[in-house]
Amino acid sequence: MALGLSTYAFFWQISSGAPRPLTLADMLRRTHELGADVFQICDYPLIETLSDELLAEVRATADSLGIRLELGTRGVRPTHLLTYLDLAEQLGARFVRSMLNTADHRPAVREAVGLLREAVPAYAERGVTLGLETYEQVSTDDLLAVVTGVDSPHLGVCLDPGNSVARLERPADVIGRTAPYVVNIHVKDFAFTRRDGWVGFTLAGCPLGEGLLDYDGMIAAVGPEEKGVNQIVEHWLPWQGGFEETARLEDQWTQHSVRTLNTLMRST
């Protein structure tokens, strides 16, 4: 088990709103400076455009900093998943996270199982694990039906319990159902706040330990230490009205998450 950061820990600093968006090398150096061991390049389409030489540079930078790389994408079409398997091999990554749906493809359980049965054997052959993330577009029942339908040790669940709240699934239920199949954890805290005039609620991120994420319960259920499951820091940080304040708070939340997780991981 290792602690890592995702590109989502730098969401605003790599966005089009940044005066100078961070590069992969910048994020790798930040990850190293914070003492994390893994960096998950997640939902970062630019990675698909890099030449073999530039991919080799990214891997060399990560290696020089002692950082293991992971990848993240969306979709279950075999051609796309095999593209990411090739990228994973070039980067030395042993984990790829995906989601069932894309903007133009929303497979039902039977179709998803069929597509993954085409792609997952190649992942197994190359020693790479694929994890499907929990989120509001797909019920936990359907997600688990896909994972168990494919029935491969190289396909599991990327657990992010906060995502499923928008589907009215309780985080504790999502954790309990998926725990036996979890191969990667996204760690981000979240909370509801009242809107102005107490008209409705906003669900957004908050500093780790200040919201509704039952981290201790999640770790007890999943057992990441025994299974070698990495914990990857992400955020749901709302825009703060300007880039400088948003970037400052983003860095502050990341530093807080790493410190908190290091303490919690040592105590388990």
C-alpha cells in the first residue's frame, strides 16, 4: 500500500484558468516534495498525444524521484483500453482506472462485460490491473455485476464513495458492497452545506477529516495494507473566485491530506 496524488489534486492548476498550467514534470516534483510515492495521471488526455520519447521522459522523471505512475481514463471499448495498456507499459504503470461511461457510450451490464472480456486478458498478460470507479452514473449493483461478470483478478473497483452520493447511495453502503473487489482508493472528503436562504444544499469537497468520509471505516472494510491497495488523494475544491486563491487553497488541501493520511496510515 502506498500514498499518492492524482492530477485531480492539481485540478485548477492544470486547468485553462491557470496562467501557466502545471506540466506533468511539475506535478511529479510536487508529489515528491510532499513525500508521496505514487502519481496517478487521471483523465489527462494530453498523455495520449505524447510521443514515445516524451513518454520515456515522463517515466525517467518519475523514476528519478522514486515515484510510481498510474493512469486513469474513461470508457470500456477494447481499442481504447488497449491504447491505455500500451501507455501503461511505456510508463511502467501497473494500474489503470476507468469508468463505464463516456460522452458517447453508455453500455449496459451485458455489453460492458462482453467488451471487458475482450480487453482484460491483455491486462492480465502484461501484469496491469484495471479498476472501474464508483460514481453516480452507474449503480453500485451494476458496477459489481460487471466486475463479477468478467471475473478476473486483474479487474476490480476503484473506490470513491463520495461520488455515489448523487445517486442517493450511502457512502457506507458503497464501501461495504465493493470492499472485496477494491483495487484502488480515491481519498477525498465531502460535505453538504445549506444554500443561501436555506434553500437546498451544495455537496462539495472539504479538507480531509472535516466532512462525511468515514475514512477509518473505509480502511477497516477494504484492508488496503493487506491487499497492497494504493490510496490516491483527490479534491472537490470549488472555484474561489480567482485563480491565485483557488491555487493556494488547492495546495493547502493537498498538503493537509498528505499529512493526515501519513498519520492515519501509520496508526493502522
